Amino acid sequence: MVKLCVGAERVEDLEGWQRARAAERLATGRDPRPRHVTRMWPKRGDELVAGGSLYWVFKGQVLARQRIEALERVEGEDGVARCAIVLNPEIHRTEAAPRRPFQGWRYLTPEAAPADLGAATGTPGADLPPELRRALADIGVR
């Protein structure tokens, strides 16, 4: 699943926001795992929970992902039922992959998903600054 990371310009912004929310939730005795609440329930929810990830788009580039651990029904203050996408707290940085603007979410096939960066994957350029990775992806260099 691909989703815009609204309000965050960098992966570090998402990490900081999720850490703060986790501390708040833990302090009140709730599950500290990050969650993203959305109006619609994913039609392919079973697939997402069975090994899927939420790929985050920052400024037109997929740069990170988190494993989806559960989908939970939550009720908003307005009484409307919504879907909380419960995420694994670990954020995996990915190869920069350009995405055009869109609303809501999009499903992503495994073949179209950008690869993870990092020493474990042996991906060259994993230690490059995000801005440089983005610029290289913009010109087609991966």
C-alpha cells in the first residue's frame, strides 16, 4: 500500500512524530505501535496484514516503508467507524521511487515496490543523504 506522508518532508519527521505518539500512548496504557487512521477499510485487508507494508511518499518520492501488523476498527469523535492501520514501529528506508500526486492510498504489487536500503541489503548508496538519493532517482539513477 502506498500513502502520502502528509505534513512530513523527510523520513526523520515521520520518525519523530511516531516516537512522540508512541510515548503518549504508552503513558496512557495503550498499545504504543504507530497507527494510521483512514476513513475507508482496505478491500484487500487480508493481503496487507499477511506480510504487506505501507510505503510512505515524501515530496513525490517513496522513501520508506513500515510493515502492516493489523487493521483495527476505530470510531472517530464524530461517531463514524474508521480503519486504523497498525504498523510495526521499525521504519525501513527504501530506494527513492517517484510517485505522482494522488489521494487516499494505492495498492502496490511486490514487483513494483522499491527495494529496502541498508547494509543488510547491500544496496549501494544506502549511506547517501536522502536529498541526493532523491535527485539521483529523479534522473533515473538507482
